[in-house]
Amino acid sequence: MREAMYWEPLEGGKVRCRLCPLNCIINEGQRGSCRIRKNIGGKLYTLNYGKVSSMATDPVEKKPLFHFWPGSCAFSIGTVGCNMHCKHCQNWEISQADESLLYIRDVSPPEVVELAKRYGCESIAYTYNDPVIWYEFVLDTAKIARREGLNNILVTNGYIREEPFRELAPYIDAMNIDIKAFSNEFYMKIAGVPSREPSKRIAEIAKKEFGIHVELTYLIIPTLNDREEEIRAFARWVVESLGDDTPVHFSRFFPHYKLTHLSPTPLETIEMAYRVAKEEGLKFVYTGNVPGHEGENTYCPRCGKPLIVRWGFKITEYHVKDGKCEYCGEPIPIIGTYMKKRYDWMWW
């Protein structure tokens, strides 16, 4: 437990958290919506600093990041809590838990960096639950990782206020931002927050102001965010606000948590989204949770040939050389070189 960053005292012993757009006003002895920021004696404390619920070495493609150091290893860590309450969350056991979770382990920022290096990872990914509510620990760890030559990756809903994000952003190399839908109604009814706008704004700031590598994930859930016009509007925003070279992953939904009554996303819907995004001008569109589908591959936007062929998270062919298509010389926006190597795997 340590005093949180980004909060202000209010009258009557209350505090206002200023980390995310929810701006929770918290009474003495109570917690914010994320469950792990608590008012103790008129001060706001974070209760999950250094408390790790999950650690693993993952291929960076699992984040998913397809244009950032392909084939490399990401040392992935997560904690408990989240500032959203998505009814379809696949990690709800930790995202909707607090620091009392039985299998939490205490780890310091230097220990995380040492573990990442021990297992041959090129980056640290803050993931599994949302790293926004682990802000202080992520910031401290990212600073050390940067000094040690490791990349820092955020896998996030992007629901953070601009001021704290701007303090963290200089230490972040890549982000996969989960855009839940392209309607505020979905965010209110399914994610439990008022608006999609903060996440969109953070994506724009990350890429355009800080030069962070940004990829987006849009999980398509039947009947909730799968309308063609909504997906088309989403793709149009990406092209206009982030650029047509921004990688977008349309992932297939499987019933989970509070949405077990829904069916898995039909493959036809995933393929519709892929087609629509291409029609709107996106150059690099991917299908997720459909292993073996041709939509997992990276194609040259000029000659159309497959440049990176994937099966799930594994690369089977790689035809990008010096940042260009091996066939026609078209520049391909890939950060880093292909890390074709073996490394140790661990899960805790």
C-alpha cells in the first residue's frame, strides 16, 4: 500500500481520484470503482502496488502486436482491479477482484525487470487486467526497464486522463488499445463507463504526439457491436485520426462471464469487418481468435503478396527486409526486426 498519484482532497474527508475519467469521489474508508484505490484518513492510497496476479512469457503477437518486433518475447504481468466492468471480460477473476485475491505475489519493479531479462524477453507487457489502475507500479517499472534497454508495452482500454498519461507516455514504446465498440451506449451498458471518447483521445495522443506504436483491437460481439455501419464508422475514425497504416485486429467473441447467453461471433461477421475496414482505406487489418485464417497474415498494400504468414501467434514466413516488401519494395511500417529465435517459457 502506498499513497496514490493523481488525486485531490475534498471537504469532509473525501477525496477525488484524478487518474481516470471516472473521477471517483471517495468517502473515508471507501474505494473507487476500480476496487483498489482507497480513501484512508483523507488520503488516497493504491492497494495493488507490486501485487502480481499473473506473470508469463508471451510472444508479442499475443498482445496482439503484429507490427512491433515480430517474433519477440514479452514478459507479461498483471495485477487485480479495473476501471471498467465489462460483462464479457475473459480475465474477470482478476479484473473484478481486489488485493485480497489468494494467489497474489509481491514483486518489486527491479525484480520484474530482472525476470524479463532472465527469460530473454525484449519487452515488458503490462496486461491481463488493465494497467491504468496499476499506474504507480507501471510507471516505476517502465522507467527501470527503459534504462535496461527493454521495451514497455501497454495492453489497455485507454481509459485514463490525459495528464497522468502524458507523464507515463515517454516510457511506453507500444500500445494495443481495446476499443470496445463505437457507440457510447455499449460503453455504458456493457463496459460500465459513460463514453468511448477518452479511449479514442488517448489513442490519438499516443500515436500523434508521442510517436508510440499503436495497434487497436475491436472484439466483435453478436447483437451488441457488430453492425456494419458501426464498424465502418470505427474504421473511418482510425483512418482519419490515426492513419491508414494503423494495424487493426477484429477479434472473435466467445461466450464468457456475464454474456454466456450469446453465441460466438460468426466467421462471416469477422470477414465482413475485415472487408469493411479495407474498403474504408485501412492497409493492415487482421482477424483474431480464428487460427489459420488468411486474415492473420500481413499483406503488402501495393503488390498484395503475403509478407508475414502466421498461424495463431507463430510466424511461419517473413518477407519484410529493411522495412520494405521483399517483392516490390513498398515501405512496411514494422517497428524492430524479426526476432526469429527460441527462448525459455514460464508461467506463474
